[in-house]
Amino acid sequence: MYGPNHHGWIEVVVGPMYSGKSEELIRRLKRAQIAKQKIQVFKPAIDNRYSVDEVVSYNGDKILGECISKAEEILELLKEDTEVVGIDEIQFLDDEVVHIARSLADRGLRVIVAGLDMDFRGEPFGPTPNILAIADFVDKLTAVCMKCGSPANRTQRLINGKPAKYNEPTILVGATESYEARCRLHHEVR
Ligand code: ADP
Ligand code: MG
């Protein structure tokens, strides 16, 4: 479908948990499919919350995808006729994903990535800041703060119902862990 003068680009969708990143990624990919474009969707194997072979939104939307453990696998799995590449949970992939996204866009593909811009501490998360820097289009989504209803751009990590400490390990045996969308004022890190 693409002619010799066609160029690609990178779209990035970021925000806290529950801001609708996956929902938005799925919406864009489904629209491309309706327009008869060939799409491929990837997500890091670490995110198996709902399904191993689907990208899923909390609102129930889903689209078939492929699990990868390294960004490099995108190039190995890429089909010759793919025109649009979607990647969810970009923050869990290695830095190579930034170069891969750039080379796909240079080759004429539309690349749509979604992921967390900040971790539960409010710090830049993994490769996301670097892909934001080289993106052509950026959308920063907000959720609704669970404390006050303001636009929420942070993810609150709770351990047994209490705000997590800055250095709390990612995996805590025997603890109940949960996450909430929070605004700047109500985001707490002990
Ligand atoms: P993300 O990929 O950004 O984590 P999803 O696309 O999976 O987000 O989910 C977005 C959905 O999350 C919303 O459509 C809504 O149904 C649900 N949701 C749950 N809690 C909240 C909240 N506090 N603010 C906004 N949406 C929420
Ligand atoms: Mg998501």
C-alpha cells in the first residue's frame, strides 16, 4: 500500500495506570484494521495479567498480540507486509526498543507505543522517557484521582493498604499489593 515517498512515524501514548493507554492503543489499531492495514501487536511477557496472547484494557477491550521477552524479538517476528506496529507496556522492555521503533518508522511503518511514563515513585520509567523524546506524536492521558476526582497523572502503589516506601521491592511475599490512580497532591511515597 505504501509508495516510495511514504514515511513512517512514532506515536506514544503515556499516563498512569487506568488512564486508558491500552484502550487507546487498541482503538487506534482496530481503526487501522478497518482501513485494511496489516497490523502486529507486541507486549512484554512480564505483563500476563489477563492473557498471554492478547493486549487487554481494564474496560474489557482486547486485541490479539504476541508476547516478547526482548525488544529484538519484534524484528524477528515482524512480517514483511506489516504496516502498523503496536507495542503495549513499553516501560517493561529494554532500551533497544527505542532504536527498533526508530528504524521501523524510518522504514515507513506507523509505530504506536503505549506505556507508563512514571513508576510508583513518580520517576521516569524504563525506556519510556527516551521514546517520548524521539516520538512524532505524544498523548499524555490522565485517569481520575481515587481521592479527589482531579485528573490523575500518578500511580499510587499500596502495600497492605498503605502507601509503598520509595525502596520497597517490586515483589513482596505475603503482602497484598494494589495500585490506584492519584493526582500530584494525593500521590504518596513514604
Ligand atoms: P491503562 O492501559 O492506562 O492502565 P486501560 O486502558 O487498561 O488503562 O483501562 C482504562 C479503564 O480503566 C477505564 O476505561 C476505566 O474503565 C478503568 N478505570 C479504573 N479505575 C479508573 C480510574 N481511577 N480512572 C479512570 N479509569 C479507571
Ligand atoms: Mg494498559
